[in-house]
Amino acid sequence: MHATNIAEELPDRVSDVLSGFTQWLRVFGETSWDHQSFFAGPVGRRAKSLYYQNRLLGTAAVAPMIFFEAFLPSARRLFHQPTRFPIVDAHYAMGFAFLFQVTNDEAHLHRAIHFLEELKKSRSPRFKEYCWGYPYDWVTRNGMIKSETPLITSTPYAYEAFLQVYEIFQRMDFADERFGQRPSSSQHSTLISQPSTLERGNEWKQVLESIARHAAIDIKDFRTSENASSCSYTPFDKGGVINAAAYRSFLLTSASQVFSNDDYFDVAEHNLNFVLENQNRDGSWCYAVDGVRDFVDHYHTCFVMKALAKIHALTGHAATLKALGKGIGYYLNNLFDADGLPKPFSRAPRLTVYKRELYDCAECINLCLLLRDRFPVLNKTLDKVVEHILEAWVKRDGSFRSRRLHWGWDNVPMHRWGQAQMFRSLAFYLFRN
């Protein structure tokens, strides 16, 4: 079939896949095992901690998990239980909000609201403001991050989810009785006894204000030059991670406009300058500037450029567009394999047990959709990756494969890695097409 015809048919095919996925999600449920399940339980945590303390002994300790990851992915169930992730709820909320905007089917909007309600329940309990982290203790090179410690790489997704649905309610002239008063017998029972549109909008605005305060105050700044600052990944570390600063810069740039707060923009601009100043000459960004975590991978590169794309769309910042131009050049030339499909690393920190990852493909789709108007070359990449997902990654039950291993597939459905990300990216694709 001619390439043009394939591209024209993609939205209808994507719509069918999303329909199948939403049915799968209802049956499967909203918890799952995860990429990190091998290391989220006590056995895995001790093994990973030993690996960072003593490379020789630690390698022996983590070897069984790596073997299972490569050859028996379903063994995750031996190491940790299915878990609910706030970042997943945020992605599903955005995905269903996009579907509502495409179809005007209120069932999708109510699913989006459901996931926002779940986000309200899962906020980090030890903090005054709304913020989110991981629901397990996370062992890192720099020590353990305790469960529910807020992460600046997770919280912005919740911000976007609440903002997206809040803006839908602002734009649409819903009659209160459709959401707040008792519906007629022909209406869906879930509409009964829900707060009014105005009440919901006010509540979500308060949540958004709280998230912005958290990002501005609880997350710390570390001056790196006269006009730039790194930021902490959690409220407790010393910063240096590139994508963390990019996430925070976008969140506070958006909040500065939503709430007319120049102080937020000042913080955001310093974090943005840190990202721009630490772009490598070839257009890439290392994961961090600590001289140790200098790998360049696919989805973290997408995280950085997605944030820059959103900042540029909000501000028209010329230096940001220039950095994106260099970044796209590096991205297309170094983070795709010979088949023109996303590959995990251009500079890998270690041996990888997989060939291709759903998460990379989801973030590639997101990035292309955000930037194809400014860089039309991305349209070809977008069509190719979406076509590949529809052809090779959709399982019979409606879910997606998780990884293309060097030998076979990892078919364990993991909401965070990246069922939710792919659902949201394809819903975004449908919305933009």
C-alpha cells in the first residue's frame, strides 16, 4: 500500500486500538507489575544496594534478576506485588481526556475524572502541598529514596492531568445538571451525586496551585552559573539531573501564566538556562552533570525536549527553539536503529537485555506530535513509529507488548512501563489528527 494511504488510515486504526485497550483496561484493572518489580521488594533492594556498594559482589547478587528480565519476564511476580502508580493515573487521565475531546463521549471524561480522584488519594502524605512519587522504596546510586517521596519527574504529569481536565471544564459550557444534579433514568448512573462543574473546577484549580507551590518551594535550587540553576530531583538531594530541571521549568512556566505569577517564571527561567547551558556540542544531553551518569538514552532525551517544546510553545523563547533544532538533529541521527525505529541508548551505561522498548516508542510519538509543526521532518518518523506499534506491539487482548527482547518479547503488561504512556500518546495522536 502507498505510504500516503497508510498515513491517511492511521487515525482510524489508532482509534480501533484505543477502543480495544480501554476494554482491556477495565478487565485487567489499574494495578500491575512494573519494570522495577525485580528491585522494589526487599530481596531486590538489597541486591541493588550491594551492586552500588561493591560492583563484584553486587553483580552476582543482581544476576538472577537480570537473567529473569532477559529470559523470563513473568518472574517479576516472585519479587513484588502488583502496584498502583500515580504517574500512571496521570497518563490515563490525560489519555481519556483526549478521547473525550475527540469523541465528545462523556464516558471518557468520567474515566479521566476517576483517575484524577485516584491521584488525590495517592499524593505524598508527608507534604503539605500536592505532590507525588513512587509507591515503593527506590534504591539509587546515591542511596534509597523512600516510598512516596515526591519526584519532580512524576509530579508534573499530575499537574498536566489536572490542568487538562480543568481547561476542558472551562471551555465547555456544561449544564450543572449533567454532572451535579440527579440525571434522568436514561443517563449513566455514575453521574448521580457528583459535585457541580463549578465545584470541581474550583477544587482542581486549588490542586494546581498547590502543585505549583510544591515545585517552587519544596524542590530546591542550586546555582550553576550567573543565570542558571539546577534543581533537586526530590526535596532532599543536591540536583544535577537534566530532565528534572526541564520538568520543573515547564511546570513553573505554565503555572506562571495560569496564575499570573512572575516569581514562578523567574525560577523556571533559571532551570531552563541550566538545561540549555548543559546541552552537548553534538545536540545531546547526558542524564546528569555529575560526571558519572553521562549516558544518553531515548526516553530521557524525549523528556528534556518535550519540556523544551512546551516551554517554547508558551513563551516563544528563541534560544529554546535553537536548542531543540540541535537536539532533533542528534535525536534522529543517534537514537534510532537501522530500521528507523527508536533504540534505547546512543551511549549505554551498561549491557542492555532488550532491543526495543514500548516506553521509548510512546515518548517518540509524543515528541513528534509536539514538534512536527516546527520540524516537519518528524512527520515521517511519527508515521513510521505509529505504524510499527499497530503492526507489532498490540496483543490480542488489547494491551501492548512491553519490550522487544533480544530473544522474543516481554509481554508482561506494566502500566508504568509503558502501557499508560502509549495509551496517552496514541490518544494525543488521535486528538492532533
